[in-house]
Amino acid sequence: MEYVIFQTTDEPYQVFYLPAAPDGHAFSAKVELRFLPGTGCWVVSIADAITGQVYVPFVPIRCSYGEINDLLFPFRFLFQGNGIGSMFCLKPGVKREGTVLFPSADAETNRTVPPFHADPERDNLNEFQLLWGDRYEA
């Protein structure tokens, strides 16, 4: 399966329907993104759009900054151990140095861009990229 980049918005509930075949398991996927005000974080759920079977329930969307943070790693037991692929949340233009996160510099002005949020918040999910595809092996 080619990696899919979801075209997200800042709406607190978003649904995507797509044919998917992560790691060779084909199904009609329903991918839900929700903002949970009580926890202050976004979550992702993946289900079979035809049967309603939920494969991935309410996984918090946490960003990868120079390190692999596969949101679907805990679900590698699915489909006889083939898993349901890998999903990553990335924020373009931001890099990790050591253990401290730094905003990237503007190449034209050589100034640091304004501070950023490490993970998506209520009104900025569209600043991040959410990718889903075959299982990533390091």
C-alpha cells in the first residue's frame, strides 16, 4: 500500500473513507479523527467501513520528531501478525536536536520561526501531516 497523506482540517471530527491494503490485507477503511476536549488531544480510529469492525480504537495522535513513532505499532498482532500498517504524524519544517525540540529557522531571514506545539492541538491539526501505509521496519 502506498502511503496516504490525509488532507486534514481543524474540524473536531473528520472521517475519511478509502480502499486500503496495509501489509497486504485489503479492506474498505473508515478512518476517524476526533478532538477530545477532555484530554486536549486528537485521536485516530480505524475500522472496516463495510462490517463496522473497529481495528484501532482512539489512539492519541503524537508527533514524530526525528524518531520513529509508529502510532499503529501496538496493533501489529492484527491479521495473523501482519498488522494494519504504520501511521506517523509529522510536522514539516520542525526537527529534533538531542532531547529538546527546536523550531526551524526561516532560510530567507535566518530568524527562528515562532514557537510551535509539539503535538496537534484543537486548532492546528492542518499544520501536521498524518501518513498511513505499509508497516515500517527500521
